[in-house]
Amino acid sequence: MGKAFDIGLERLTASDGLPEWKLESAVKSDCANSPVDFLQGGAGTFYLETFGCQMNDHDSEKVAGVLLARGYSQVETPDAAKVILYNTCSIREKAAQKVFSRLGEYRTTRKEGQVIGVLGCVAQQEGEDIFERAPWVSLVCGSASYRKLPEMIAQLEAGNRRITGLDNDTDETFETEITRRDNPFRAYLTIIEGCDKACSYCVVPFTRGPERSRASASILEEVRKLADSGYSEIQLLGQTVNSYADPGARKMRFADLLVAVAEVGGIRRVRFTTSHPRDFGKDIVDAIESYPVLCDHVHLPVQSGSSAILRAMQRTYTRDEYLEKISLMRAAKRPISITTDIIVGFPGETEKDFAETLSLLDEVGYDGAYSFKYSPRPNTPSLKMEDAVPEEEKSRRLAILMEKQKAIQTARNEALIGQVFEVLVDGKSKKENQWYGHTSRNQVMNFSSQRQEILGHYVQARVTSAVPNTLFGKEDEVMRQ
Ligand code: 5AD
Ligand code: SF4
């Protein structure tokens, strides 16, 4: 996504390049502010870098919206900024370390008057300790306090040395009317914040607090506004998006909400991520089956194929129960693409447990898998578990798993050759007449088209060849709309 992303190397599904519309906006916002005038004029300039997941991407859109609405302008280099903000991820140690090494760069290069702020999960997790580790940081702010950022920055400018905003159980982050969305066709929308699931390895319940769902009436109103302003794809977000429980009078379940969003005029695609297997039921599959607007893709993290490890992870389902959810999807009339997350080397994971994860890959036939080495995290129950798997063994298992999944994806993608898919065109590649976008199955497709100006359009393209992470094809003349 054109941002620092800690799992790039481990990821088996395709990762996007920097789409052209992002490059364009980067250039536009850059020219107004030269490095010398960053302290002068208007409310000032800010630089914002995002690490981690889609929730963080979307949070950054909210941060940018809040600051732009207050007269700030965004610049593309820290050098040119009065306020430097890092929206951070702490899901694995490597991600958190990356933030501190980035902050380290400012120990000596920070300019007089520049504000350096840490936002997001590392902020929430480390709190004021960040000031000890990086004394040149003056702002530490968790996701529930982003609306207060302009006031917090103003206080720093008024002479306060340090400021924190670390509440994590308010629903203020839902007020997204001033969000500055990065993509002109696809809009993220948070429907549930936080997580109540307590998986034994995971920091999210600590960094993002308890589950809070947003009222369906407010979600639907925003979807209608987004449709009116030209967005055709909506991506509903939540750490456990399908645990959604409407606090409003309509008391919608997640599947009801999916249908209601799908019925909004002008919306052509609805995606949702991430689903938790425990709350994934037939009602969701029925909704997908009945509404083609609901994309043919479900991301359903399994984490391990061994019931013993799933129990130790406190995932609240067994291998067989997970496979029942997969059967529900495989029984749907429309093929549904399934992707997952897997952790290897959880404490106590034996060779036999790992073999069960490998056999699960074959049994399910995933179209993509994000795989990770287990990383011990502060405050989590698994931190104290015995039988740690040595680092080299985790690496060995990860490599085997990735190799296997690559072979599965190659075979599955090659089986798509000759089929036609609808692609929402995200960008134009440097090669002449070459475009790229995503299918409803969420696969990246590069295709040729003689037409111009198809950015943001829905195009029918036929697959002519495929690699594990990408389909290649050409626009289907017969089916052109
Ligand atoms: N170590 C490794 N991977 C983790 N994940 C979450 N916590 C950890 C951890 N401590 C992975 C899970 C989750 C994804 C977002 O990150 O697979 O689904
Ligand atoms: Fe973390 Fe588990 Fe919640 Fe996902 S469901 S955010 S892995 S605690």
C-alpha cells in the first residue's frame, strides 16, 4: 500500500504497488511547502507515516482529515513538516522495533520547533515510557483520542513539553465525517472497534480496548453519503468485524448489516475484514450468496491446524469446527475465495502440530495466507508459556509453510485461466495499455485494454496466465459494458 508494512516478506497474497492516484496526491500536497517554510504560515505542515494493518491505514485517514480540517497541509517528507507523526503497529516485535528505529533517526536530526508524535498501538502499549526511550518525542496518542490532536499540538506549541492521549474505551473514533480518504473509489469504514476475544498471543485487546460497535443507522448514513460522493466499493473494518452487535434500535446482526449496506444505491462492492471463525455463521454465507454486491472473498484466520495449539491460543474453536465454517462457504452457489492468517512456532507447537497446519492448507485450499513466526508480546498470557520453539525452527517451519502455500496458490490461480472476472481498475501500469485492479475475489489482476480513462471503472477481463499472487489477462471485448 505504499507504506511501511512489516509483514511484506512473509505475505503470500499480492501486495500492491503505490497506486498512481496516491503518487499524484503526494506530488500535489508536497509543492506548497518547502523545507524552509515549515514553521511559517497557516496552521503548519504534517508528515504522517503508517505501519501495520488496514485499521491503521484507516485511522491515518481520520488523522489526516482532522488536521486538514484545521488548516494543516500534508507533506511527503519529514524534513518539510512541522509535525511528524508515526501511526504505529505492535502486533509483532519486529513491527514495534521498526518504529523505534525510525524514531532513532530523529535523535540528532530533529529541527527546533518540530513536534514528533507516536500514534496507534505502540503509543497505547508503551504509553509514557516512549518519552524515556525517545526523549525527543513530545506527543503520544492512542486511536481513541485522534480528534483531540489539534488541541494537543496547540498545547505543545504553547509551551507544554509533553502530552499524552491514551483513553481506549471511547467511541469517538467513529466520528469520521472529516476523514480524508486516500482512495477515490474504495472507502474504508470502521463498524466495530477493539476486541473481546483474548487470544493468548495477541496485544490487540490491550492496545485497542474492548469491543464497541457503531450504530447501524449511523453506518448506513455514512455509506449513503459515500455512495453519493462517488465511492462504489465499501470495506467494512473491525478486528473481529463479524462480532458486530448493533447498539442502535434496529439491533442488526452482522449479516443484516451486510445486506443493508449491499442494498444502498450506487454501491457495487462490499468487503469486510477480519472475521473471527467463532462468529462466522451460515447467515453470512447466505447473504453473500443472495447479494452479488457482497464480494466473493472471506478472510478467515485459522492461526493453526492443530486443535491442541488452538486451545493454547484460546481461539475458542477446534480444527473440525473451523473446517465446518469452510464447508459452509464451499457449499455456496457462488465460489468464495478464502484467505487466512497462520502463526508458526507457538510455544509447545510440536512437529506433529505443525504437520496438522500443513495438512489444513491442503484441505482448505486457500487463495492467500499471511503467515507469521510467533512473536512474544508484552501483557499477553502466552508470554509466560513454556516450550518456546527456537527461532531457527520457527524460520524453518515458516519457509516450509510458505513454499507449500505458494504451490497451492499457483495451482488454484492456473485453474482460473480462461475465466472472466470483473476488475475495479485501481491504476495504470508504466507499460502501455496495461492496467491493474482487484477482482471481487480480491485478487490483483494486471490486464491490457485499448481504452483510455478506465481508472475507477469496472472492466471485464479474461485470465490468460497466472502466478501465485497475480492474475494476468486482457479486457474481454465481448463482455465489455
Ligand atoms: N505473533 C505472531 N503473529 C501474531 N499475530 C497476532 N499476534 C501475533 C503474535 N504475537 C498475527 C495473527 C493475526 C494477524 C493480524 O497477526 O495471525 O491474525
Ligand atoms: Fe487479536 Fe484474537 Fe482479537 Fe484477532 S481475535 S484481534 S488475534 S485477540
